[in-house]
Amino acid sequence: MRYFGRFYLVGVFFLLLIISCDEGIEIIQVKSPDGTKSFNLLNAPKSNTVTFSITYNNRDVILPSSLLLISNEINFSGKLSVLKVENTTVNSEWHSNFSELSTVPDHYNQVKIFLKRGDALFNVVCRAYNEGISFAYEIPIQNNISEIGLDEKINYNFDNDYQVWSTPKREPSKLTAQGEYKKIPLSRLENGIERPLVIEMNDSLIVALAEAKLTDYARLSFNKGTNSKYSILAELDGKIFEQKQDTITGAITSNRDSNGATVHKKLPFQSPWRVIMMGKSYGELLENNYLIQNLNDASEIADESWIKPGKVLRETTLTTKGAIAAIDFVATHNMQYIMFDAGWYGDEMKNSSDATTVTLDPKRSKGPLDMKAVTAYGKNKGIGVILYVNRRSLEKQLDDLLPLFKEWGIAGIKFGFVRVGDQNATAWMHEAIKKVAKYKMIVDVHDEYRPTGFSRTYPNLLTQEGIRGDEETVSNEHTLITMFTRMLAGAADNTVCYYNKRVDNMGSHASQLAKTVCLFSPLQFLYWYDKPAASPEKNDGLWGDTKHIGNEPELAFFDNVPTTWDETKVLYGEIGELGVIARRKGDDWFIGGINGVTERKVALDFSFLKENQIYKAKVYTDDECVKTRTQVKIEEMEISNQSKLDLILKSNNGFAIHLIKQ
């Protein structure tokens, strides 16, 4: 036995454990398959709250904490009682062509607790995985009530003032999904912090509070809690964020009804999953981030063969000549798409702009642009065309755009400046992705949207932003924070740039190569501010320091790197300081390494490779002695699983390696 507050827990690894304690307190406990993690629902005769705790390796990670539901239609107050308990074990796997793993394990123990509080009926469902804990609540039909308005508050209580990685608001009109991270004590947590929220409990325990399967609900946000000295409040975000221009500034408005309800649901329903990821290290959390997708439904797309991940080149001249040059470039560099960015149908920020027409914004291009000619040329070369469309046009024109885009031969849509936060914006977004799938088009959602695993159910959603990426001239240090915070939620479109002068301010060219491995995105934009040498000499003044793409030999790494993977391993995961990730596609391995501000030696151990197998390695590193624009050195060597390689990484440098099975 071990002491748990005023309760005693018995340390045996059962799927479900119901313990009667002193003072009549009952603990309903479910443990992970490996026995290391447990969810404990604490039911006391005099209690009028849903109280739970979470443990890891017999340590109290989350102290007794509360779940509170508020509704005018159903009174969730009064004495709490347990009516019934059901338990389930699932041990399976699923396969994906669009993830960081091709075979994803899905192994958990589940308990469903049927509860009555006063006259209200509801259920708590908890799944205990080896990768973490998740729980949700269900509200069944009751008392002839068919629909309710609801609010939710969870107070997660901790035993100390742990450090958290927070993305606070910078101004009242700026949200956090593209904000800067800072490390602060949880007692100083500000309002409206983004998910996942990563908490450093000690050198061998990292926790992340997250959310999964958010499709028709208000999203969670995190605030400083009120239940205890060290408490985090997770509550439904009743605010909607609408961006106004090509920055992260915008307007925030409340979307709660007159009774204060944040969501409205027909009965019965289940909430999104509330997730507590746990691991011994940042690397373990990142390797196990498939937990978020596991909590979503299996793919609804029976034939996924038309969904093509790949690399994309943005076409900014918005001309037929520029598009043909772009298609020729990507066709010879193992890229799969070009994308026309804002301006092809007028000023994207004007509600009057019509995305059923090719009407160029004169501020961006004088044209001409023949869309059908471009898509036909691309099809002949095996290259798809993606169109950027702002949410203003999407919201009013989507049903007209989809058949028209299909007629034009468009391969996908990049959703721009989407509204996020409240239930209506969330529901619209996911319904739109479903509609796009019916027309066999891929989707990239930009700006504030962060994933909660929907790409498992609709894998045509290949990527999304919700990241402070290269457009923001982020430092290597910030990227190394992003790798172990934002990337826990899933794929992120970082818009990798290469020749633009901001690379020198961010890090180095070798670390730019490494980003294609370190920052997972099935749809990977390369050369964000650059254009092919054959592209017209046209700089519209809106895209910044536009450069022509050269012929430096290290571009072969961009040519060869895939965007989806069969296997992923984090070799070094020191948040903000160093990140090295190895990923396998087929027989080849790709390794990306990014270094922060401190020069260091990185000792690479290749024991993860197959035994008795030789690989030809191409190693790309920064070297000021190389006489090219980018100063990247390329070395070739033979590597086996017995090999070791020491690399000296200067401040803000990086490296990339391509291992080819011989």
C-alpha cells in the first residue's frame, strides 16, 4: 500500500480496481496496460463534485482535482453516486500513409463510470494508455430533455509550482497559437493559454495537458486555477478569434449565449477527450504523440489512394509563365505541388472578392493567369495545383467552389485566416474538411487552428499551421521549443524558407534542411520566399526578400526527403537547446539536427539501424569555408549500426543526414 492523501491505494496492476477506504470513500481506478499510469475517480458519500487524480509510477502527478459541468437545462449539483461501472481492454493497431509511424499501436484499458448527481445522469469515460491518460464525459437522454447548453471547468491541482511552457497573449487582440513560448511557474500562468500545455515536473517526468477529437465543441484553453495554490483551470473557450490581415492580429469576441452557455449539444453526446500525456522525457512525449490521433475515429475515407502527401512550392507571381516555371521546377526536384497564394481572386480580405473567378489583385500581380491551362500543364507533369482561399470566401462560397475547382483540376485548398475558438467556428471547419474530401481534394488549414487528431478520421487534412514558423523569423531556440510543445499536437506547416536573408537571423542553412525532418508535416512547403530561376523577374513588394533558387548541391536533401514516415526516433530532445530526430521511410533513414545558442558536440549512435547492413550516408553541415551562397558542406561515408559519429555544432547551426541502404 501507499499513502494517497487521506486514501489508500493498493498497488496491483488490474484493469479496474474498486477500493473502499476509510470514511466510506470509494476509489474507482483504471491502470495503463504497463501498470505505470492510473486514473482514480474518488467517490465520497458527502461529495458533490466529480473528483479525480492521476498517478505515474506510483507518484501523484495530478492531485485530487475537480470536473464541473454547468447547465440551465440539467442541474449538475447535489450528492454524487455511482450507478454502474463497465470496463474494456483494447489491444490493436492501425495503419497510416500520412503519419510519423506507418503502424500505430492502440492499446488501452478503459473504464466507463455511470454517475448520478442529484437528478442528473452523466458518465465519465477514462482510457489509460501506456502513453498517458484521457477522459471524457457523456450526457445521455434524460427527463425528456433533447438539447442543452453547457459549460465546463476542470481544475488540475499540483503539489508544486512547476515550470510550464506557455504561449501568453501579447495584446488583448492577439491569441497564442502563433505566439512565442516562455517558461514560467504555473502560479504565473496567464489567461487563454494554448494546447498542449507542457509542464516540467522533474528531470524524469514531463506532462502535457492536451485535447483530442474536437470537432463540434468549443476548444479548451488554460488559465491559472483557483482550487489550490498550484492549480491550472481548463475551461471551454467561448471566444471567437477572427484575423483581420496578414499578421496574427485580429478581433476577439465572446460567443456565449445569454445564459452563459459555451456549447449547445443534442443529447446524447460525448465531449472531446481531455488528455494528460506523460513521459520520462521530451523525446518520449514526442515519439508517443500518436495518442492524440488514437482518440479519434478511424478513417471515414474508404479509398485513400487519391490523398497524396508531398512537397509544395508557393507561386507568387500569379502568372501563367510563373506557374509553368514553378511546375517545371517541382517536377525535376521530386516535389508534388505548386500553390497559388492570396491575390488570385482579388483582395482576400474583402467580402466582395469572388473565388469562383480568376480576378487578380492588382497589388500582387498584373497577370495574365490562365488557371485551366496551368492545371492541365501540371497534370501532364504529375504536379497538383493548390489554391489559397480566405475563410471569407470559403464560408459563403464553399458549396459553389468545390465542383468548380474540381472542373478546373484543382488538387487541394489552403484555408486562410480561419475563425477559431467557439463551437460554431470549430464545427464549420470540420464540416468543410469533410465536404472537400467528397471532391477528393486535400486541405491545409492556416493561421490559428491547432489539430486535435481529426486527420486520422479525414486524412485529406494533411497539415495545418497553429505554429510560429519561418514567416515569423523564429530563432533555432524557438524552433527547439516548438518541437517539444506544439508538435505534440500533430503536423505543423512551418513554411520552410531557404535563400531568404532571414535564414541568417534564424539559424543556418543546414538547420533549415533539418527542419523538414524535425517538424513533421505531410504537406511540406519549401523555399517559402524563393522562386525558380526561370520565374519572371517580378517582386510584388508584398513577399519580402524574394530570391531565385540556386543549384547548390545540398538541395538534393530537399529533393529526397519524404514528408511521411514509417518510423520515428528522437535521438536528442533538450527543449530550447538541441533536437535530433531520425525518421525512416522504407529502407532509407533521414536525420535532422538543430542546435540552439550553445556550441556543443553531438555524439550520434546508429544502433537503431538494422544489423549487418551498410548504409551510404550523406552528411550535410554548416561550414563557412564552403564557397557557395549557403555554405553547406557535404560529406559521404559508410555507416552501420556499430558506427558512431561526432559532430561539432556551432551556435544556431544544424545538420542533416540521408542514409541509403546498400
